[in-house]
Amino acid sequence: IKAAMLAVGTGQDSVQLPIGVPSLRCQWVPLADGGRYLNMRLQYDSAHLFGENFAMADVDSIGFSQEQLKVVRELRSLPGGMRVFSGPVNQGKTTTLRVMLNRRMVETNFDRKFDLIEDPPEGGVVGATQIGVSASVKEEQRERSFAEVMRSALRLDPDIVMLGEIRDMQTAKFAFRLALSGRQIYTTIHVYSAIAIPRRLRDIGIEPYLIYDPHLLTGMFCQRLLRGMCQHCRVPIKQAPMELGPDYLDLARRVRTGLALMDARRIKADPKQPPIDRLVEPDMSQIYVANPDGCAKCYKGRSGRTVCAEVASADLKLMNLLESNKLVEAEEYWLSPWGLNGVTMAWHALEKIRRGEVSPNDAESEVGPMARERDVAEVEQRLGVWS
């Protein structure tokens, strides 16, 4: 198993990369038949993604909602604490971090000392000092170098630190040590949802008194990337069962159920009234599905990508519920309009579906079914069968 970082003009054999792609990461493993399986991740230049004025971009430019943007700005303004970004590999976490951090430097007039500590380095932030460990050296040497960088980081006296990834007990303890000293910390971890981040940190071995302190772990994020839908050849969802096949009828029923249940839970009504009693027919007039045949302006009905995200701002009640392992109550408090008024990735995907930005089947491939069969049956019992 091997890994490498390739960049323009580096090494004995210089490589030519597309415009806007300064480097790429490679990971390959041997196959049973004697071949190799290679995965390459392209690192895009910020100016290529967002234009020359990229430092002014904020997370709404990559797909975060306006409600999420407000929470992000509040978290960014807090002087200390950790903001942890989660999600699978290759789902845009590093891009989101760089958008946030470039914006943070603009907001502070570039007067903060900012260190990027990454293994390997994946691109910079304006005004930041980048400290990297090359992916091309041996694993033992990289681990020693990374440990030394972490030990010396406090002596560099940074105001903001981005630690590329929490991979083990050592990097997790280092991140919390920096947060305890009052620094503003940004990092990533691999876990399936925002409010599951504390559980993953406990699994690594961090003490609960650190994890569940909302002054230390201040913000929790999770995201995935959804394929954008071509606006030129998309098919209205009401026509899809006739034009594309009968499976699209079940897809439409799940979307309708998901929207109805989401809207019912997000209404700020009597909290004693069950959400199922507040159901109303959702507007599906702007919902479309991708045309698998595509057109001259897209690839199989898709064009571009957008973020589907969760943002949770930690407070004492949420952390107490998570520490007590009351996961259902914690999620209810996070999502309730009487609580933190949060949004799951599935809900964020539903809003993008409602606006005709993404195809429902693409969203389901990333975040799961928009509704379960028993929910579909209950909604149809109350609202009638969708047609």
C-alpha cells in the first residue's frame, strides 16, 4: 500500500496538471491478479473554484443554507474552542474549511497568527503559515515529523490552528490541548453525523470532561457532496414515472412524505402536539429528477456539485444529553424549533430537492431514503395517495 503527493514542477519527473489543479494525492494498493488499484484526489486552487476574490466567499457559496450560515458565522466569531468537521473521504471537508478560514482572515483584517498543520499539505489559506509533512516519505519518518510539529506548535504562539485530521489519540489530545490554551482550532474526523462526533472522540480515548465541555468543543459539522442537476434537461417528478419508469413513483412518494414530515417537525407550534397531527400537503411543483440520457450541456443529467450539511452549535444541554447517552433526546433538542433549530443532512437535501437543485435519487444515494415505508403509509393515510 503506497501513497504520494504530486505537484507541478516537483520531483525528478515534472508533471503537467490541468489549470486550477496545483496538486493531486494518490493512493494505490496491489490487486490479487497482479495489477494495482489507484485512487487520485485532485486538489483545486481556491481562485479556480471561487474566482480571484475567493477570500470573500462564505459557506453559502458551496451550498450551506442561510440558517446554517448564521450558525457558522457565530461559531467563527468565538475566540477559542474546536470546530470539528466530519464526513466520508472526498466529500469536500477541506474545501469547506478553506472557505471558512479565508473568510475568517478577511474578517480579522489578516491580523491573526494562523498555522496550518497538515499531513500531507493540501493547499493554503491567505495569510496563514503552512506546516506540512510530505506523503512521499516513509510512514515512520512522517509520524516522527508530525509529532515534532505538534510539540512545537504551542511555542509558535498561533491564534488559529487548522489541524488537518484527527486520526488517533495523539492528534486528538493535541487538538484539545491547543483548545484548552484558548486557541481557535479547526480540524476534521471521519464519522457519519455531526452529533456523533463526541462518540467518535470517546472511541479514540479522549476523556469525557474534555469532550462534553461546550467551551472546548464548540461546533460540530458533517457534510456530503450531492451531484447538481442539469437545469436544461431535467424531468418534472410528476412526469418521471411515465417517461423514465415506474420506480420513480415510489421515489416521488418518499420525497412527498419526507417533505411533509420535515415541515411538520419544523413548525414552531404547540410542542405537546405530535408532528404527525400538523401534516400539510407539500408543494412539489418545482421538484425534478435528472434525465439519465442527459443533453449537450451536461453529463447524464448532472452538472456540478453542492454541499449537503449538518451544523450543530454545542451548548450545555446538548452536551449533557450526549454525555448521558440520551441520543434520541439529544437529536430532538438539536432539531426542535424550541431547541437549537438544527437541520439534518437529509432535511438539507430535501430543501435542495424542493428547489429543483438536485435529483431525489442522487440525494438518496448519499443520505439514505427520504422516508421509510411505514412513514409513507402513515402520511398517505392522512393526506391521501400521491398522484
